[in-house]
Amino acid sequence: MGKTRRTRVRLVGNTNPLGLNGVVDFLNDHEDLMENGLGPVDTIREQLLNVNVEEKLNALQSLAVLVQSGKKDKLTAICQSDIIRISAPYLYDRDQPLRNAAAGALRNFTVCMPEVCELFVEQDVLTPLLTLLNEYAQDGEWVPNFDAALGQLDIRSDTFLQAINLLWNLCESSTLALETFNQTQLIGSFIRCLDYNIFGLDIAISVAQCLLVVTEGNQKIWNALTQHVPEILSLLNVTGSYGHQYLRTLGAGILSNVPALSAAYTCNIMNSISETLQIDQQEALSNLLANHRENDQNESISVMDFNVEMEEEETEESAALRRRQQELPTPAEIAIKEVGNLLDAQRVAAEIITNLVSNDEEEWVDSDGDEASEGEGVVDYEYENANGNGNIQNEDKLPEALVEVIKSLSIIVKVKNDKIKYYETFLIQN
């Protein structure tokens, strides 16, 4: 007999920078803007259809910039055109730079305007996207290479990073995207990418974020995860920078999303996230602000040197190198990202505790449906393996570690909310 839970707190929150209920409202509210003619959008479309790869690259880069500008008339025009449908196949083009540019541009669109995710699914972005990710899954020898000269991932690995983030955004916002993902066999390859020592911290975090989304309330994925419990548990022992803290907390979140694993490893989860919640945000933010002016000065010097170099005639190879250098984050952006990792880690940690408490207190509703039978089998399997004789009476009580964290949680959340406002103000002003 199955059981149905009440709604839990979402571990990854959606953002809506345009303040709209959906892409339909967005298009209806700005339909009159289309009468004025929008040159940049038309130009992008023409370049995307050009046989010249360089023209397509320029179009995708322009698309990424245009989306980030947040101009509503331009975003309206893009949504009403077939630009997304034209761009999607380039995710699996033979040309690696074109794949990379397509993945980056489409990912930017879903970040800046989450409402378009349903539109992306309708225009069949998932087919080339999942085909691309399956290529990495089939290549057991693929590992990222870090380009020391540029200080970033090689282009093929960066494409994977952009593609994972795009899939994460689509699955978070579209039920159909999640159902389509459930039909793939990608979980095993994703688990492999959680090893940050091999795949790097950026890829490991993005994959963990994606897994956090696709495991929430998704019984079809729970069975697959029971084959990889040791790998996920190993994340709870990760130590290091704020990025490492975030990865560890995401691992705890993935475990807490699966009822069987959440019950079997509650103490492991709590011991892990309690360390994250103890980090002083005020100190991290103060250090960020203290170094901000110095980083700005160094950045200005670098830009001056770069402009001098630009006066020389460029070759095609040097032009490609320049484009990649322009995409590199500044020292200030790197520092902001690191503190952002801490804030995200503490947010996820607090939400995990909330869900664990609600799980203990929530009422269960009996269900005779067959839908729950698959997830219920996972629960039975893990309980027996975790407790030996299947006795789970101790799991009915909140562990002492959980109780201690709960005692201070109200203070932590209050301070955290203040710090987030402080952090967002800093981003806006700088």
C-alpha cells in the first residue's frame, strides 16, 4: 500500500527576474512592441541561418548578450521568432565552438527568463541536448582538461558544464522535461561527474544541483540512486573552500530527497550540514568587500594592457583566443561566486532541516495506487540494509544532532536573511 506525502519545501528556488507569471503573459503584455521592428533580433536570425560557422558563432554570442541585457522588447521578439528552434540543433553540431556557444546562449536564456523553459521544450531543445549529454555518457575516457593559459576548462568540458546547467533549468521548470529525462540512462554518468578531483569543482557542483532537482519527489530516479549510495555518501566528507561546502551540502540534499536514504542516513546528513550552518557569513562578506576595491584596480590595469594588444592585427586563432579570454571571470566575480556558494550552501542546509522535520511530523495518506509501489520498494530495501533486521523504531525519533541544530535554526535563518539582503545590495551597487 503506497503512501502520499504533503508538499515539501523546494531545495532549489526558481527565479523570475521579469516578474511575470509565464511566457504567455509576457508575450501578450508586449505584443505591441513587435510593430516597431527589431533589427538586432532579425540580424541574429539571419546569421544563424548563414552557412558560415563564424556568422553562426557571432549570432549565438549576440543572442547571449541580448538575453542578459534583459530588454523586454528583444526577449519578446526572440520568443515569437523561431530563433530557439534554429539554435537548438547546434547543441550537437560537429563544430565544438558552435556547440559551446549554443549551450551557453540557451543556458543564459533559461537563467534570465525561466518562463521560456516550457517554450524550449515545445521547440524540441531536449532532443539535441540529451543526445549531447549521452555522448559524454558513452565516452568512458572523457575527463576535463584545465587550460592553464586561459585558466578555464577545455571547450568540450565547458560545453558539458553549460549543457548540464541548461538541463537543470529545464527540469526544474518543466514537468515534461523531467519526464523526458526519466526515460534516459544518464544517472550513472552524472554520478561519475560528482568526483571533483577528476572533473573539477564547477562540473561537480552543477551536476549535483541538477541531481538535487531531478530527485525531488521523483520515484523513478530513486531506484537508480540506490545503486550509487557510496558515491553520494562520499560527498558528505568533502572539505575545503565554500564551493566544497556547497558540494557537500548538495550531496546531503540529494540523500534527503530520497525517503529511504533520508531515513537511513539522517545523522550523516545532519552532521554534514551542521558544519555548513556554523560558518560566519558576516566574516565572508566583510572579506569580500575589503578586497573589492583592490580587485577593481587590478582589473582596470589588465583591461588597459589588453586594449594595447588589440591594436595588432589578429589571426583567426588569436581571435578565438581573445573571445575566450573575454569570457573569463574577473577576480571580483570569482570572489562573489565563492561567497555565493556559501550563501547557497546555507540556504540548502536550512531547507534540508525543514524538510527532515516536516517528514517526521507530517501525516501519511494511504493510497491503493500502483504508482507508489516502486518507491515503496526502495524504502523497504534501504531500511533493511541500513538497520540489519529491519527495525526502524529509532528512526522515528529526531537525532540529537538534529535537535541541537533546530534549537539554533531560528537564529541562523534570521541572520542569514539579513546577510542575503546585504549581499544582494552589494551586487546591485557594484
